[in-house]
Amino acid sequence: MTNETDSFVQEVDESLRQDRVLQFFRNNGIWIGGALLAIVLGVAAWQGWRWYSVSTAREHSDQYLAAQQMLTSGNLDGAKAEFERLRDEGPQHFRTMARLEHGAVLQAQGDLEAALAEFDAAAEAARDPVMRETAQLRAAYIAAETQDLAAMQTRLQPLIEGEGRISYLARELLAIEAWEGGNLDLARQTLESLALAFDAPEAVRQRAQIALAVVGPAPASSSTEGAAAPAPSEGETE
């Protein structure tokens, strides 16, 4: 009897639980259905956006590579037109890269003023630090032809204060500009720091050592303007 009673009680409990669940869904079914529908739509929207992003990125990647092939084959006008279009379309990363390449084409065609403006714009728009510093350095190489040493120091200082390969290239450019501008002390000091920077690229260190040999050491400062005249001996007369 005990087993039969326990079985009956379990059946009654199960029946009551089912009734409560059914009653809950009767009372709240519309809200539960709406929540499930929102979840399904949210997942579908996320999947759709992900597919669109991947598809768009792939499309712009193909177009970017096609423009680069034009540049490699010597079709500067075609590459220029494509990069000019791509700099205003698609994901931000590809727009910045296209702007950099557009500036490179302008530089190759001799339009240095437009190329400088394009590199400056690319540096302003870049979100990636390496891409931003690359644009700044390429702009500095062009500005070296037209700007004075003070302006170049202003351009290069943020790069010099950075880390990595670009900072050493910026120091090297500053040393060259200081040398050509007649500021041999600044050139020598910068070259010496590059020659002793063991974490700098080997090619940069070698060029710094060669340049130091040409610039030469700092001139030794004389302690006196000339030899002091000997004091007259006692009893010496005119």
C-alpha cells in the first residue's frame, strides 16, 4: 500500500505542476512569444550585419588589391583614380590605406603639395597607431624639401617620442635636416644616440656611424684665447 500511495501522490504532484505551467503560459504566452521573437530577430540581424560586414570588407579588399596592381604595372592614372574613389568609400581601415596609396601616387607624379596634404589627412583619420605614424613620417619626408628645421622638429617630435622602428627613422631624418641646416651640434647629438641605440635597426645604426664620421667630432674648446705673456723677471727693465 505504501508504494501505491507514493505513486499516486507523485502522479498528483506531476499533474498539478503541469496545470501550473499551462496556466502560466495561458496568462503570459503573448509576452513570452514576443520575447522569443525578439531574440530570434536579434540573432538574425546580428548574423545579417556580420555577413554584410565581411562581404563589404572582402569587396573593398579586392578593389584595393586591383588598384595596387595598377600601380605596380605603371598605370599611375588608373591607380590614382581608384585610390581616390576608395578613400571615400567602405570601412575606415580601407579608406585610410587608400588615402595613403593615393598620396604615394601623387608623390610619384611630382605633385608634392597635394601628396603632403593627403598624408597629413591620412594621419588625421588613422585609428591604428602604426598607420598614423607611417603617414606622419611619409609627410615629413616630403615636408623636408620645403620646410625649415624648426617646422621639421615640430613634425618629427611626436614620432621621436614614440617607440619602435618609426621613431628611429624620424630621428635619422631630424639628424639629416639638422646637418643640412648647419646645426651640427643637433645633428651630431642625434646621430650619436642612434649609433648607440642597440635596439635600433642595424641599417639605421650603420648609416648613423657613417654620417658621424663625415660630420666629425665636436670641436675642442680652447681654455684660453692665447698664451699668457710671461711676467717680467725681477730687475728687468724696458
